[in-house]
Amino acid sequence: MGLLDRLSGLLGLKKKEVHVLCLGLDNSGKTTIINKLKPSNAQSQDIVPTIGFSIEKFKSSSLSFTVFDMSGQGRYRNLWEHYYKEGQAIIFVIDSSDRLRMVVAKEELDTLLNHPDIKHRRIPILFFANKMDLRDAVTSVKVSQLLCLENIKDKPWHICASDAIKGEGLQEGVDWLQDQIQAVKT
Amino acid sequence: MAAASSSDSDSGRAESNEASSKWLDAHYDPMANIHTFSSCLALADLHGDGEYKLVVGDLGPSGQHPRLKVLKGPTVLTESPLPALPAAAATFLMEQHEPRTPALALASGPCVYVYKNLRPYFKFSLPQLPPNPLEQDLWNQAKEDRIDPLTLKEMLEGIREKAEVPLSVQSLRFLQLELSEMEAFVSQHKSRSIKRQTVITTMTTLKKNLADEDAVSCLVLGTENKELLVLDPEAFTILAKMSLPSVPVFLEVSGQFDVEFRLAAACRNGNVYILRRDSKHPKYCIELSAQPVGLVRVHKVLVVGSTQESLHGFTHKGKKLWTVQMPAAILTMNLLEQRSRGLQAVMAGLANGEVRIYHDKALLNVIRTPDAVTSLCFGRYGREDNTLIITTRGGGLIIKILKRTAVFVEAGGVVGPPPAQAMKLSVPRKTRLYVDQTLREREAGTAMHRTFQTDLYLLRLQAARAYVRALESSLNPVSVMAREPLKLHAVAQKPSRRVGHTLQLLWPVPCLRQAPRSRAGHARSRLGTFLPRTGGALTAMVQGLGPTFKLTLHLQNTSAARPILGLLVCFLYNEVLYALPRAFFKVPLLVPGLIYPLETFVESLSDKGISDIIKVLVLREGQSAPLLSAHINMPVSEGLAAA
Ligand SMILES: Nc1nc2c(ncn2[C@@H]2O[C@H](COP(=O)(O)OP(=O)(O)O)[C@@H](O)[C@H]2O)c(=O)[nH]1
Ligand SMILES: [Mg+2]
């Protein structure tokens, strides 16, 4: 990183760019979350199931995020791993109300954590226990139990309960992610 | 969620390692209070919200309180009582227009209850059947009080025993009554006209006119009256009626009603009947040696489970393909279709708690559950394709999800004949030419045989002539002349320089010109396998790598008693290429039967890697025509560097 870049970074003129992968099963609310994080004039009104993936950008107070919003549908999940190398952080979204597929989410998470492009990196992972507004939803503590998050020892991780439709819990998560990335960078 | 998490360990323990690597344990509730069988389970996106629900026609704990249940994920969404025990549940599209949410049909007693958006929509009742005229007559008499209840009972019983047409429900209930109750029953019912209605035993769906996944479908019903009915998807009128020799209990349909379809009905008499669109009666019949317990179509193969703990595969024409034996009684069967990998397989739920998955007769997977498996259903549930729903005898519900990466491979250890035996050879289609030829063979068989025989005799004659000519000119290593029965066997060998180096190159002499240069194989072949008793024989062998070879001739007097004296051996060779210490020598007396090895060295002179033949002649002193001869194809010398 050049001196000028760093200077402008310090001065807050140009924000540091980070690549984030947004992963999780289909219908967990990935697109809705990313949409909510975008400036309100850039938000789209209706969310349709993502095909393949889409690239979105949003900014936090000191970082500029480029998010790869991956489709969670079964047939697209094998695309995820092709983007692992580029990702500097991961957002993993879970539908807290889909009790049946919690095992599937765990299976995909385990596959992710054991992938050679991820396994030995201290890449920060932010979990959103999404749809907490729904009646069937389980708590974020329960979600982290079901996914055995306590077994992740070599990567910083954090779980937030969220309601992507109202936007609750999202900022807390993004702030954590920003801290982690800056801790790594400096 | 407590139930689900505890299930992980529970069913995990009961599973084989191999199986647990393919399935995720999504849910297990041993007390789900679901009592049903596979034909009463259906999966569909009933609300059109992308979340697939499970429909259960529940018999109730002891067949007492039948209910219709709809499950979302692991929980029961709605529940409503049913008037009679359910026979089958199916989901189907009734019409083309949007929203394309499937309707739910539940067969129970003589009726099919159709629900849309889970609200009652239509009730179809089986048509009335004509009552038995004798029975009708009896009740008419009762109406006019010309007959007393006791006689009525006797007469009805007589009809029940003999008659083709079964009694009405009214008469059957009357026959169950105690003497004291009869009078009241008769006076209460005598003025009613008797009705006879049958009940539905099985139900399935058949596409109307499109093969698409989401095409409009007709309901196909099987009845206790040994009939099959096809209903219109919208109007629920009877589009077609087919009759069977027995009561259908399982149905499998493929094709489209308006185009062409095939219907297989497993019946209570232990037969499976196969019908086509244009057939009012069965076209083919599969006779099982036991009662059917399930019927599943996998691509073009009909798989039938029988009470003899076995699965049988049949073609759609009823030809038996295979049989596999199960370790326990089959309680239920269903189809497993993994669309992403184009796999179709049969699942069999067994009394020992296993679910076995077969592709044809190859076992793909075994899932172990804690209880006898009573129903199975595989498909999209919730938002997950490839979900397996299992219910067990005690009312338990198990939900498993097939891993995204799971691939079923045919495990080894399949008992029975090797797979190659069952493999279908791709025999080419019969061509026009083949058919013409066959016809010609059939018509002119005798003439063709005669021509063939003539040719064969001519061939034999020619072969015999050639043999005689060869013998006469002594162009062979076997002499059959009565006076000199001889056999020659020649071997050429390079003297081994190093001890322990046993590589030998042996060239058999007989097929000298074509002898394959096999290095490792000791290609030694004897001459004169069809020697006459009194003949003599010559075999020659070349051994060694060169440039020095050892040539060994084996000469044998094959006569029974007479020794031979005065023979000469002569080598003819290109002197530019080879040098032999003695090109001409005398043979000692040959005792009958013994093989005399005659060795000589051959030095290859050329360094160009060329080889030639050496001719061996066995002569009789004073005669110019050889008795025996052999051509020895010398190997190329490979020992140049070493020499
Ligand atoms: N109730 C509720 N619904 C949500 C929430 N987040 C997303 N959804 C809904 O879930 C559905 C799927 O969301 P989407 O963002 O397309 O999921 P994706 O497949 O992970 O990208 C949409 O109908 C969203 O409106 C939430 O926090 N609460
Ligand atoms: Mg999406």
C-alpha cells in the first residue's frame, strides 16, 4: 500500500477496500441483509432469489465493502469455494426459524471451515442468526450451539441475532467486522 | 429444537458409519404420534410459498381416530378429523391457471376429499352399484311384512355365501345383529331402498396430456369392486373405467391419459396386472408367489415387494428381471429420486428397522432406525430437496436430509450372480439383411447344408493332398516312410556366460517364419502332434542372445522296434551371415523311442542386426532326397555389445 493511499486512508478521504463473502443457505436472508446495509437510496424494493451470485458495495465508517452475495440454493453452493481465496472476511447467514435445515447449514459451514483456502487463515467470520422476529426462531445462543461455533478456535467469529427486514442487529455485526479487519491490517 | 438435537445422537448411534456419511439427521421424534403408511404421505408446496409441506393421512394410534395432518418442518401445522380411515393421499394440479398451487386429495372410504389451500373444495363419491336383485326382493318382502327377521337373516346369509354380487352395507350390518335387535332394525330400515357402494383401496395420479413436472393430473382410483377409475382433474367425472380380476392394492402409472399410459396394479390375489390406455382389461399379468407389499416403478422397471421378504424387478411387459432377498419382512416401499444426479432407486422399510435403498438389485445404502419402519417418503420438504421422511411403528417421525455431496455407489458384496451376468449386451438391432438371410435359411436349409458339406469335403481333400505332397518331398521334420520313422527336434542356444543368468530364448521351429519373438515366454512347441505311430520326428530349437547361439536338434526314431543307422545331418545356411563348426555330420545309431539331442553352435557373423534361416536336412547315406527337413528362423543377434 502506497504512502499516498495510506495517507488518504488516514485522512478518511479514501476508504480501505475489503472483499467479503456472504454465505448461507438459500432463503436465509443474505440478499435482504446486504440490501439493508446499502445506502437507503440504493436499496432495492423487492428481493428475489439470487441466481449464481451478485456483487454489491456498501461502506462502513472506515471501510468500503465489496460483498459477493452468493446464491444459497443447493445447485449453486459448489460455486462458493471459487471465491474463498478472494474473501478477506465472511458473513454467514442462518435462518433461525428453519429448524429442519440447521443441520444443512452446519454441514455447509463445516465444509467451508475445512476448505484448504480457508482452513489455515485467520479470516474473521460474522454470523447473523437472522429472522429472529419470526415465532419459530431460536435464539442466537441456540444457533451457535447447533452449529457448534465454540469449536472454531483459530478464527475470530461473532454471532448477532438480526432482523434483516427491520435492519435490527446488522450494524452491530458490521462494526465488529470492521474492527476485526482493521486489527488485521494494522 | 430439543428433540432434534437429541436425535442426532440417538439415530446417529443406530446408523452405520457409511450411512451417516450420506445423511444429515434433521429431526427425530419418537413420540410424534404419526401412524400411517407410505401411500398416505405426500409432499407439496401447498401454500405456494416455496416451503413444501408434508401431508399425512393418519390412521390414529389404533386405527381409531383417523386424521388429516399437515406438517411444516418438524411441527404439525394443521390437523382435522377424517370420517373414515384414509386409504391414500396425493397432491396434484387441477388446472392450468395461476396460482399453480397443488390440490390435495385424500381417499377415505367411498370418497375422495379434495382440498385447495388446505380448505375443503370438493367431495367425490364412488357411484352407486346395482344391488343384488335377490337381496332387493327380500327387503321388498320385509317391507310388506311377508317375511320375519329370522328368515330374512337366513336368506341373506345364503346370498352372502353364494352370490357374485356382494351384499349391501345395510344387509351386512343386519347380519351382525343380535336376535333382539333385529326387529327394530328391520322396521327402521325396511322402507329404505338398499344401496351398494364400494370403497377406495388405492389412489394415484396420472398426467392428463403433458409430461411436464407441473402438468395437470387426473386421479386414478382402485376400488374394492375390482375396478380402476380415472377422474377428470377439474370436473371429477369418470373418464375411464377398467376392470381387474382382483382387488387392486398398489398402483403405478406412467404416461399421459390423453396420449398413452401404462398402469400396473398389484392385487390382493398376488398378481400384478399391467394395463394400457386402450385396454379395458389387463394386457399382461405377473404372478407373484406371495402377496404384494409394495409396488414402485423405477424408470422402466416395476419393483414389487412380496411377503416372502424379497424384492422382484419386472419389465413393463411382466418379464422377471431379478430378485433380491431382504433380511426381514418388508413393511413399506417408495421411490427415491435424486434429481440432481438423475438417480432413481427403491426404498424398502423393513420390520427390523432398516431402510434399504436399492438400484435394481444393487444395495446402495442402509439406514438403521430404532423401530420397524411403517412408511417412507422422499422428496422436497421445507426448502430442501432430497429429504427422507420415515415413520416408525411406535408413531415416531424421522427426517433425514441427503448431503449435497452424497453420491450413491453400488456397494460390493451383493449376493447372487456376478453383475456381469445381468449386464445387457448391446445386441444390434436386426437388420433387413439379417431378416432376409434368416428367411432364406429357413426355406433353403437343406440345399445350403449340402453345398456346405460339398465344400467341406473338397477342402479336406485338398488338405490331404497337400499333406501327402509335403511328405513325398520330405519338406517336413517328420518322416513317415516305413523304413525311416524319424523325428527331429532342434534347439539353438547361446551358451550361458554368467552363472545364474537363465534367460533363454527358445524359438519353436515348426512355425518358423511366423514365430513370435516372445522373450520371456518359453515358446517351445513340439512338432508332429499328429504323428503316425511309425513316423520319425525332428524338432529344432534356438537358444541364446547371440552372437553365439546354441542350436539343438532333437531327433527321434518313432518306430516301435527297428533301430536306424546311417543317417546324416546337413545344415544349409548363408555363409556370410553364419558360421557353424560342422555343417555336415553323421548321426549315430538311433534306438527306437529315444530322443537324441544333437547340439551345435551357430556364430552370427553380421553386426547389422539381420537374421536368416538355417535349413536342417536329415539324409540317408547314398540318397539325395532328404528324409526330414526343417527351416530354423534364427533370432537377431542381440549380444553384439557383449561379444
Ligand atoms: N421475517 C423475516 N423475513 C426475512 C428476514 N430476512 C429475510 N427475510 C425474508 O426471507 C426471504 C429470503 O430472503 P433473501 O434475502 O432472498 O435470502 P437469500 O436467499 O439468503 O439471499 C425473503 O422473502 C425475505 O423477505 C428477517 O429477518 N425476518
Ligand atoms: Mg439471495
